[in-house]
Amino acid sequence: MIAFTVQQSGGTLTTADLYLFGALLICAAGYTEGGRLARVMPGWQVIAWALVTCLPLTVPGALVALSHEPLHLTGHAVAGLLWVAVGSQFVGLVVWYRGMAVIGIPKASQLQLAQPLLTLVWSVFLLGEHLSPAAPLTAAAVLVCIAVTQRSRG
């Protein structure tokens, strides 16, 4: 997977790649802790507390971002924001944490690794994306790794 990243970056890792790797580690830790918490409290409480805990970082970040971009509130914009915040994120994460509590964090994290392949498939069918040969090959390699680790556990 690192080879794919380096190839996509023109042959070298960039600062953006390091930021992305750091974000990956932070998100992995958050998902794992959320899954552990979902064993002892409802998923909606897990995500609600995560959101409240993040407010000291997200509010100043949003204010800085808004100060650099023009703000044009329309009905569609507000509806889209509400859908992303409540429907997609909050409700989606409630279901996700419940699933992690039921099937276990390792299996759920393995399942989520299939997401890049599904994203590639849907981007081709729905958006007409054209992929380099490396993209589906890398996604297939991830799926093979998932299958191998699932078989070794079972």
C-alpha cells in the first residue's frame, strides 16, 4: 500500500502523505476506543460524547475556516449540512459502533478495509471515473490481506 502511495505521489512521500498517515493512526485509535466503549454504553452516547469532547478543537477550526471563506447559507446548503451531521455521521456511527460491539473490533476493522474497493467500484459506475491499473490492483491486494487474516483467525 505504501508503494501505491509513493507511485501516486510521483515517486516520493510528501508532507501531505505524512499528515494522512498521522490522521489514519488517530482515527484508528478513535474507532478502537469507540468500539470498546460501545460494549458498555449505547452507540449514540459513544458518538455524542466523542463530538462533545472534540468541540474545543472543532469550533476554533471552523471559525478559522469560515473567516477565510465566504459564507452563503441557502436552504440546500443547510439541508446538506444537517444530513451530513445527523444522518450520515451521527446515525451512521451509532450503527457502526453497535456493529463493532456485536462482531468485535478486529472483525469490524477488517470489514472496513473493504471500503476503498467499494469506493473505487462506485466511483467508476456512478461518476464515470477512469482508474489507473494500480488502483484496483492495490484494492485487490487489500482484500486478499483481509481474507487471509480472517481465515487465520477462524
